[in-house]
Amino acid sequence: MATSTVMNSQLQLVLENGTDEKGNPILKNKNFNNVKTDATPDQLWAVANALVALQQHPLYAVERNDSKELQN
């Protein structure tokens, strides 16, 4: 049975950077690397809220991107 181990984690803020001609949001990503792999969703949410206060554009979404290594 294969297992996986989280190798890297990244916090991504998705910001709204205006709208296009159809009124759909134009999204811009801000990525923060070297996030602790054992960080909880609550911890990441708190950091994201602190970082949003420093951003020029409004927040659209918060995402976490993990890279995993598969092992047999």
C-alpha cells in the first residue's frame, strides 16, 4: 500500500484585481513559500488575514498548496 508525505507547503492569496468586460473578476495570486507542513488551517487563516491587511486588492480566496512524495 502506498503512502504519502508532505514535502512542501505554500500559502496562496487569491486577490481580486478588477473585472473584465463581462463583469467577471480578474484574479491575481500572491504565493508564500516555505510554510510549515504541519501548520493547521486555523493558523494559515490567521496568517492570511494578517497579510490581507497589507494588500492593495480585496481577498477572493485563500488556498494551501501541498507537494507530496509518494512511497511504496
